[in-house]
Amino acid sequence: MKSLATEFPEHGQVPELIAAAEERLPPTADALTRARAFAQPFIAGETLDTGENTLAHADAVARILKAMGGSEAMQAASYLVYASSHLNKPQEVIAKAFGDNYAALAIETTKLVKVQQQTREAGEAGRPLDDPKLQTENVRKMLLAFSRDLRVVMLRLASRLQTLRFHAAHKTAAPPSVAREALNVFAPLASRLGIWQVKWEMEDLAFRFLEPDTYKQVARYLDQKRTEREGYVEGLRSRLETELHAQGIQAQVHGRPKHIYSIVKKMRGKSLDFEQVFDVRALRVIVPAVSDCYAALSWVHDQFEAIGSEFDDYIARPKPNGYQSLHTVVRDDAGRPIEIQIRTQAMHDHAEHGVAAHWAYKEAGSKGYGGVTAGGAYDAKIAVLRQLLAWERDLAGSGAGLFDDRIYVLTPDAAIVELPQGATPVDFAYTLHTSLGHRCRGARVDGVQVPLNTPLQNGQTVEVTAVKEGGPSRDWLNADLGFLASHRARAKVRAWFNEQVKHETIARGRELVEKLLQREGKTAVKLEDLASRLGFKSAEDLFAVVGKDEFSLRTIETLLRPPEAPLAPDDFPLLKKARNNGKTPKGGVLVVGIDSLMTQLARCCKPAPPDAIGGFVTRGKGVSVHRADCSNFRELAARNAERVIEVEWGKVRSDDAAVYPVDVAVEAADRQGLLRDISEVFAKEKMNVIGVQTQSVKGTAWMTFTVEVADSARLNKVLAIVADVQGVRSARRR
């Protein structure tokens, strides 16, 4: 080993400790021996929070890793992890002493230890997470995301198993948070990676601490029946294997040991008593081919009484995760239930070592954990990780890159937040809450103030500084400045700016409409009513199109149609002057009792026979004739009732027929040829169109036709025909 005693003077006692370790080691010492010697001076007299001696814990972890098939580097890291906390520059020191691979493994594992400790402390301090299920899955993902290779995860699995073993051996209760994390995070992860012995032992130990009374009850029952059960199962196993061989089926039959936690889960999941848990007595039959599976099943059903409701053919109908096997439950001569699984060696290999096959259906149901099916992209990544675990036997083994698209950081309360790779504190703020993102003005990462466009790293704790009110910066949308990596966060920023533009446009439109109403003397008009009459759902929708200059104010002026000033000389078109002969006029309007007055038809309502009409005496221009339901006429009559005069239509001779201009309002879905089709209706009905105004807004056409009619009653029939034109929604007289 290269001497490091003089290379780290800034580390205080470190050079002396390293020198002492060098003196104790033979020149040919392997990396594991060297790592233990390196760490021993730091950790030999130290204890963990559990009360266990740190060096003894590291020794036990190294033994567990060896049993799991872990490489020498993994075993060595079990010592270096605990030594690193005593070094000012652990990565530099360990890298020079053992190499970059060992240093990275120790440092990454140390980070993960700190993250898990923060999460447990948050739970113990009474700060529950908003969504515990999502949080648990994020912890699982985080365990993998931290791993440049799977060795980090395996180190944590081995360490947690040793902690549980220590408490069990010393008959002390493990902290509930430690036991829950073992049961909800580490054991499923071990299952997912195919490390079954770790999974089963960790589950039983964690359950022992979380529910000691139930654990002891089941354990006592199993102990009472153990000798009887094991002898029975072995006799049955031997009989099945011998007789299947006699049938020409080369079967291997194995007993299936059941663990306390899995028994309790089945009892609770199916509401069963202990005696009803069928696979306490369980066998597994492994045969060469699929045809042998069904041949073995046939023989079993011939020899024993089958329980029909407990038969499942997962070969013909595999589970969503690809699991295949025949499951049957039979009764022996004494009526005792026996569960038997029959599968090929390939099926068995998949069930035991395949990607999440056991984990997905046992622990998450058909949907997979967190709604992700076993065939999903997440499980595909686990498949690769599982293979890397099998290959991890030397220092070159690595699982880097598989989770490089995601990172996991912490809030100050130790809640885990999932973000895309390259995410910044601004992305983090928007992920927590849209309003927080808008108001974000600064950030501290691991207690240090950083620029808002700083890329975050796995495991960092992020705290956002925000103002009470405010919005995002336009710089955040500039990709070159690197403020946002999340598409969702970028969309939220764009939406904020779009909303600001919308507010400004609506304000401008409101101002224009209100000025128009003031100019026309119609300030009493309700804006919502005006918008509805123009075909808009709300006044804001009207203001928006006016503000963008997409809707003409002339259309509003036309709708309002203010009454003409009575004193103006050209207020009304002159029809005729009544004859001063005491006779009823042959045409036009009969003014009762006064024959010499001039009459004009009001432009605001354009009356035509046989409309009910009323007259209003103007100053100097005779009588203006309005429809009786005209709002302007009602206003004039209310102000000057003494000037209202009774009028009626005179009789018209056939050779002196008069025509009257009336306005028709049409609303329709805009399309090519609409104006032509409506005009053709009037032409066929021999109604002369003397004026047309059109406006199209958001696919709706608003049209005003001025037509000449002799009889307004006939106009109603023509409007019914217009209403039948394709796209027309309404046709009415104004």
C-alpha cells in the first residue's frame, strides 16, 4: 500500500492513524483487510445510535454482504462508510488510499445514510407526509437513484438487517421508524432485487418489533407443530417425487418454508384463521417441460381430493408480470390442506429471479406498486439492475446511468421531491406549489445560498425564499439561462404571463366599451346584458375581443340604436302629408281628430302594417309614428305624456300599395355562401333588400337585413323560411 502518512497533514491525527495501520498490515494484505485496518482506529471505540459498537456492526455487515455474494469492494466499503465521517476530505483521502471506486462507494452510501436519517427524524417529529404511499415509493426510487451501482443499495440492506439482528439478539426494541422503514422500504427492495433470504428475515424481524404479541402467538403455534409438520412435509415430498418418477416425470419436489410475516399477511388479506392458511404445508414441483406440468397436475388430482376454488392455471393465463405456474390445493387422507405449485425450471427461475415478478403480485396486486405495472418502464429499469447485481463481482461492476433522467431532493421537512435531471431551485418551487414558484426569489441548498439557475443534485436539501406577492421573471423562459428544466414548470410560467396579457386586454376592451356607452348616453345598460345580446357568454369575453381589435364598436352602436333627436329636421322619412279635406287618407297613417299634421315613421323601430302603433307630436315636424312596443316611444311617452297621440293604419287601395322598411336580425354559424343563401330567400319571397350589415365573431355571424314589406305579418312567414337555412340559429325582426 502506498504510504499516505505524509499526504494529509491538514487532517490532524489522520497521518499517524494511517501510519499505524500500515505497520500492522502485511505487504500482501487484500483491500478488505486494509479497509478494516484503516477504519479501526476511528470506529473501534465508537457506538451507533442503536448502542451497537460501530466496528462490530461493520464486521457483521461485511459478513452479510459476503453471504449475499457481494464483492470485496462492497465488503470493504462497510468499514470506509463509518470512517469517512471522521475525515475532513473523505473522498480525497479514501481515493488516494484505496482508489476512486472505493471512495465513490463510501461517499454515496454516506449520503444515503444521512437522507434516511433525516426522513426518519421527520416522521418521529410528527411531520407526516402528505401522501405516505407516494413518499414510500419515492424512497424506493431514491435508493436506486443514488446508486452509481447497486452496491450502495446492498450496503444499506445489509446494514439495516444487522441493526434488526442486533436488537433481536440483545432483546431490545428497535425504534418503530427503523422497523417500519425495514418493512416498507428495505424488504420490498430486497424482494425486488431477488435477495429473498434478506427479504424474509428482515420482514420477520421488523414485524417482531412492530407487533410483538402477534409475532409471539404465531411463533408459538409454529413451534408446537414444527416436528409434526416437518416430518409430514418430508414424507409427502418424498412420496410425490418417487411416484412422479415412476410415472416417467423427472420431477424435483421441494418443501416450501413459510415465514411468520407472510403467514400473517395471508391470514389478514383473506380473513383466514391459522388453520385455513393452506400453504403452511406447501410443496413445489419443478419439471422439465410444460407438458410435464399438466401430467404432474393430473397425477396429483388423481391421488388427492382437489379443492376446486383454489386452482389457478397461470401457465395458460400468466399474471401481468409474466409469472407462470400451476397452483392447486388438495386434501390428504386426513383432510389437511396442502398447497402445491407446479412449474418448469425456466418458470421457476423467472419467479425466483425475474424482474419484480414475486414482488409485483405479492405486494402490490395486479396494478403493480404505485399503479405501475410489472411490464412498465420503471420495472424495465429494475430488470437491468437485477442483471447488474448478478454481474457485480468485481470492482468494475457499475449500474451508472439507469436513473440519470431523474433526481430526488429534500424539503426542509425531509419530504422527498422527484425532479428531472438538471432541475433548479425554481423547478423545485413549482413542483411544491405553483404560487410558490411564481413568488420564488432565492434558494439555499444544503444551507448555502445559490443562484436560482443552479442544477440540483441527488440528496440535497432545498429551501426556497419567496416574497408575499409577485410573479415570475421572463428570464426563466430563456432556455440559454438555464432557470427551468421541467416542462410543467415552464408551462406554468407561460400561463402566468398569458394571464397578465389577458388582464391588460380585457381592461382595454372594458375602457373602450364604457366610453362608447357614455358617448351614446347608455351608461344604464348592464354590461353582462349587452354581452349576452351580442352573443358572448360574459362581459369579459366581449372586452377581450374588443381589446384585441377583433370586434367592431360599430356593431355595438348598431345594437344600441339610440333614438334620434326629435328637433332635428331629418328625423323621420316623410311619408305623406294628410289632406285637409276632413276625409280619411287613402294610404299612410290616420291621425285621429287632426288631419293636417305631417307623419313620419320612426327609424328606431321601423313600424309597418299591421303593427300596433302610437304617435308622438314633435316640435315643428309633425307626428313621429312608433311601434307600440318601442322602448324609445315608451321613454318619450313617460317624459311627455301630453304629446302622445292615438294613431292607426289607414286602408290602402290595391292600386296604391305602400312598402315600409324593416330590420331583420339573423344569427348563424358562419360559413361560405351564408349571405347568398339568406338573400335568395328574400328574393324568392319578393322582398326587396335595401341594406345589409354583417359581423363575424368566433365563428358566429351576426347579420342585419333592411327589407321593404307591405305587411309585417307576412314577414313572420318569411323569417320562418330563413330560420331553416343551414347554419341559421335565429331570425327575428328587430
